[in-house]
Amino acid sequence: MPADPPRPRPLPRTVALIVAAGRGVRAGGGLPKQYRTIGRRSVLAHAIDAFLAHPAIDAVQVVIGAGQQDLYATAIGGRALPPPVEGGATRRASVLNGLAAIDGADRVLIHDAARPFLPGGVIDRLLAALDDGPAAIPALAVADSLAHGGDTLGEAVPREGVVRVQTPQAFRHDGIVAAHRAWPADREATDDAQVARAAGMSVTIVAGDPALDKLTYEADFAMAEARMTMISRAGTGFDVHAFADGDALWLGGIEIAHSRALAGHSDADVALHAIVDALLGTIADGDIGSHFPPSDPQWRGAASSRFVEHARDLVRARGGIIDHVDVTIICEAPKIGPHRDAIRQRVAAMLQVREAAVSIKATTTERLGFTGRGEGIAAQAVATVRLPADA
């Protein structure tokens, strides 16, 4: 008898642990800095949202200080998160409390709440590094001259091989728990990577991001507020594809069994093509045909998810934040209702936004026009994006 096919390996469960237990008031404002607001959101909420928007993060656990429950509840608003964990007397004790509260995780990303602007690309690089090693951190090369200081300038410090270490720092969960437990109780670590190194782990360095600079002083908040001076733009997209011979079609990033396929140079995913044009419209950067011309053979049969991810990255490169995408699919068949949730999840994953930021609707034309005659499918999309005022 033929052997059973191999079972697919389950994806590792990844949890973000945000350490927000500090009482830091050097930044002013009368509150611990993680609870101050930037652009109408708390510093902590910015950090939480960055993790929630990433498709590889399964859960977010926050560690808070004693007596901060009310501040925490106000800071996170209506976000659905597990109950916060109370921290300890030191940062390392707070991390240990948080790690102990995480159940069934394979990987953990430990992050300081005072670094609220976390690009998804940093998370991507950290998790990719964990595929080959036990630990990874983001870091930036040092560009400024370094010297010993005081009242007068001292000797220069060589900057070759020196990096600025950032968070989140990524670890295999069991490994970093064991490393923290082995660390001497009477010593405080500079960060979790030092704890990992002391336990013999090799720590991979991946490219960090200037957006991850830590908020410490009032001037840091002023600069962050300036970065958050955003304007809202909306873009629209519309696309049409005719039916062709086949027994399945791609719609909203999923394959749907149907009596006909859709004709097109790529996979003809009419919904995703409309989203691409809507996103490009927000940054006034042409249309899908100018980026992926049908005359170019490399796009023959290409997955339209690649087009969506390209448009998403162009928006991000302009400093943009995708707030919402609304898609209407126009057809007599197939019925969209049974596939709505799957499409919504897939689009949210491509855009790296929460599902609440994606709306999928469907309608017919009451058997009028080419869609009413069953000759094809149309889709229209509206994207709402926030961009820096000078973008």
C-alpha cells in the first residue's frame, strides 16, 4: 500500500512580549512614557498595533508596573489582549514574569514599549534569522564619532564593529527562559541578548531601523509628534476580467472552485488588482499596468499577491500607514458569502493590517450588463492611507 503523505509541519507559534513596566518620567508629560500619546494613540498602543498587524504574530502579551492597570486600560482602548502581567523590581524580573505567562509559544519577541514605531520588515528579518539560530536582534551601525566624555572630551573610541542594539529581540522561547533562570540573581542585564549570550547562545544581528529609536526625553516626543503629522488620502481602483475555460478562479488571494476561470496575463485576480490600483492612487504612483505591464513575460501567470505586496511596500516607503481597504466584488457567480472571511483574512495578511481594517462586500447587477450575463467579474476598491504631510 502506498505510504501516507507527509503531514505538513505546523507553523511555530510566535508571541510578542512588550515590556511596559517602567515608571520613566524623564520625558516629562506627568505620565510614564509608555502611556503618553503620539498622534492620538498611546506609545504602548503604537507598539501593540505594530505586532497585531503582522501576520506571523499569534499573540501579544504586555507586562505593566504595579498600580498601572487603569493607565493600561486607557492606553489600549478596545484592543482584545490577554490580561497584562505585573512586572518586577527590575526589567529582567519583568521579562521573566512575562515569559512565565506565555503558554505554548515556540518563539518570543521581547520588545520595549518605548520603541513604538516598529516596521514590519524588522519582524520579518528577526523571524527569518530564528529559522537558523536560537536568537536574533536588530541593530544599526554607528555613524557618529565616539569618545569618552565628561566635562571635557576624552579619548576617541573606535566605532568599527560597534552597533546600536534595538528591540524587539527574538528568541526560541524555551531557550531564553532557561537563560534568564541561569542569570545571577544579584546582577542586572543590559538587555535580553546579553542574557542569551551568557548562556552560550549565538545571537544573530539583522538590520534594524531608525524608526525604532527609543523615546527617552521630551525632545524625542516632539520629534515623534512631528513625524506623526499626517494627512489622509483615499484612492480608488476598478478592474474587470472575463471568464475563460477552467474549473477554478483566483479571487481575493484564494482559489475558488468554479465552472469557469478568469482570463488575464497574471492569475487574473480581479479583486486584488482593484486593491493595487487603489493603493497606488493614494500615493499618485500610476496604475497596476505601469508597474506590471502585461507585455512583460515575467508576469505571465504571476500571483497577484505579489502586486499587492509591492503596492503596500511603496506606500510604506513614503511613510504611509494603510488604515482601511474596502472592496466590492460584482458578479452573479460564484457566491462570495461562503468565501468572504477567507478573502478578508488573506487580504489583511498581504497588507499586514488587522482584519478589522479590511471590508469585503459583494453585489450583483440584477442580471444587467456583462456581469449580469455571466461574462465575467468586476471589482472596485477604496483604500484609505495616512501619509506624512510632505509626502
